[in-house]
Amino acid sequence: MALVSLLSTIAINAFAQAAQGPVRQIVDSVVNPWIAKDKLPGVAVAVSLGGKEAFYFYGQRDDAGNPFRPDSVVEIGSCTKVFTATLLAEQVNDGHMALNDLAEKYFPPGDHLGSSTRDMTLLMLATHTAGFPRDPTDIPNRLEKRNIDNYTTSDFFHFIDNWQVQGQLPAAYSYSNTGFGLLGYLVAKAAGADWENLLNENITKPLGMYDTVVRLRDDQQPRLAQGHRENAAPAPQWPVFAWYAAGVLRSTSQDMLIFGEANLGHPTVGGMTVPQELAAAMKLAQQPRLPIDNGKLKQALGWSIRPQSPGHDRLIRKDGGTAGFSSVIVLCPAKDLAVFVVTNQGQAEASEVGTEIADRVRARAN
């Protein structure tokens, strides 16, 4: 088995060294029609194959005409969920939490679940089977009024405390920012730290992901991409919601490729050694838990998994969207392949595009 693994690694690395031209052709052939169809202002694509990284940029990152770069800052929306899932997995591996623990065990003092939600577990929150709506139903209509200063943490927990699940738990799969936002609070409480500091200490700092943040630093502002709505109008910056652990992060193509390589099991990324406990948590987060999409996919902790099938390697994927950005990270462990795609326009098809790029590069690596 060791010899087979070694030969596979040699083959992948040899392909990666020779593939920059073919990969460029693949990315161009997928991205250019996408840009033309949806009239996208700009697109950034990052590919790591066998540890060899390449970046491909199209259009512009802002209305001044500046191009995308590896360090251009973008909103990654719900890609944030796999960071939260990894933090959960660390707490599970450390013995501080268990996936089948009741969620209420970790609630702040004074907050509680209602009669229909008391059997809710951490696993249900992490796999969208906790019966919560996509977003809290009592939030303001205007996006800018939903920020945490206006719709506060207290407001969020008041909604959680009073929510009534329809039917029995676990509920049928239903994608929920609400549930993942709650999960972030519970993980942070179990760890004895706030979510943002936990993220920094356990993931972004050890991996050297210095541009993956909740709130932008002054040095990041000049590198910030301008998001656009589907009608091409400038989009407001994505607010920090009370359920921030579901979709708050800003990042860069370079950082997301680092995160992808770490999730592929690389022992070092960007010159940083991946801590063993973080690598183990990433593996735990990727384990499939239940079938979704009529059995075509499996839900893991945050990630969705396309199982291996004839002619198709297993893919691990998470997409994200905000008012002004669409993004996806796709992993193919069998080919040591990570792909990150982002466009600075909301409601675009980044998930499908990233998957197609991964499949085409994967097929060429066979």
C-alpha cells in the first residue's frame, strides 16, 4: 500500500508540474463563458494540484478597474461554516464536546430551548437537521439593519428560545444559517473563548491565514474587492450578523488555498506546519453523516460530499454567497486538488463553476 501511495504521489506531482498550460485552458474554458453569460465584473480562481499553486484572474475587483490579485479581500459568506465545523471537531476530539450532546448543555445562563427543541443535538445543528429556518424570521427586512448592533445577540437568543420545531427531531435536512450561528456560540462557550479569538488561535494563525478575518484591518481596505448585486449595482458590505459563525468571514484566494491544502492533509502550508490536532479536526469534519439532495450528496459537518462513483472521484465542497459575492471551495483528495472560485457578484453560480473546474482538472490527472 505504501508503494502504491508513493507512486500515486509521484504521478500527481509530475502532472502538476506539467499542467499549468492545460489547467489554464480548463479554467479559461469554464470561466469565460460564465463571465459572458452572467456579465460578471470579475472572477478569481485559485488551484492547488499536488501542492503546485496557480492563480487565474479575470475582469476587475473594483469599479476603479483594479485587477484581482492573490491577496484581494473578498466575502466568503457560508464558506465560514466549515471553519465553525472544524472548531466543533476540535472540541469533540479534545473531549470537551460530543456530537450527540444536547445543545442546551452549552447554552448561556438564562437562555434555554423550547419544549419542541430540547432534544436538539450539536450534530443536528452541524448537519442542518435541527429544524431551524434559514435565517431568524424576525430580522429586519433591510440588510444593513440586520447587523449585530441592531439585531443583537439577545435578540437572536430570544428567537432561538421561542422557536417551535414542526414535527420531530432530527428534522428533515433544511439549510440553516440560524442553526450554524447558534452552533458557533455553543462551541465558543465550551472552549471558554469567543468565536473570533478561537478561530484565530486554532485555525487562521497556525496556518498563516492572516487575511481571513471578521472585521477588516486598515491594511486590508485598499485590497478589498467591490461586491455587486445581480443587477450589477454596487452591493453593501456584508454586515456582521448575530449569527456570524454561519457566514461572516472575509478572506483571499491565497488564504483559501492554504485552507484547502490543509484540509487535503498537507503537513505544511504556506511555510507553516499544520498542527496535528487541527489536521485531525479537519478529517472529522469531512466525515459524511447523512444523505441529502435525493442521495446525490452526503452532508458532513458543514461540508457537503459528492461520493465516489464510476468515473468520478469523491469531492468535498462548500459554497458561500453574500449580497455582492459568490464563492466555493472544492477538494478532491484522490488527486490532491483544491479549487477556490469567487466572483464579486452575488447570486452567481460559483459552486457549479468550481465543481466543473475540479472535475475537468481531476479527469486530466487520471
